[in-house]
Amino acid sequence: MVPIIITLKMFHDAFETDHGDGYYPHVTNPGTMSSTFEKFILGPDPVSEIAWKQMPHSDNNKMSIDGLDGDIGSQLLTLLNQKANVSAIKIYNVYGLCIHSIKT
């Protein structure tokens, strides 16, 4: 399988990311949030066959997604799957922690 890489502009509260609870990005900008580009790669997953994994930032800043609040995980998974025309059911962060999964 040839890896598929998708780059998305995501939004986050920079203060919370740097000094608060962590990095919890949004797919759309719900206000005056900072933006960043995140890359996700589609690859093998031992359980669901394929899954999305957040790639490390190229500037060696390993800003790993800590979590996805509310329905953001579903929105992100749908967007990634639509762009790649696949049906993955999981998203992992930079460190390999599952941050979203569809219950099957």
C-alpha cells in the first residue's frame, strides 16, 4: 500500500496549548484561534487494517495532539477519509496514542 499523506489547516487556542491543558485542535476556527498545519499519514493498523497517524512537525517540534474534544474527532476522521477516499476508523497522535476511534 502506498502511503497517503493529507495536510490540513487546524486551529487551536495557543495559550491552552502552551500553558494550559494541552493541544486540542479544531477542524474549523470557532473564533480567533491560532492556526497550524498538521499532516496525517494513512498506514497499517493491527486491528482495523488502516488508520490515520499524525506526523511529527518538520521543525522537530513534536506538538502531539493531546485529544479531540466533542465531535471534532468524528469531523477530522470524516474529512481525512473523504480526502483520501478510504474508510479508516482510527486516528493516532505523534506518539501512537489512539485519539479517536469509531466503535464497531
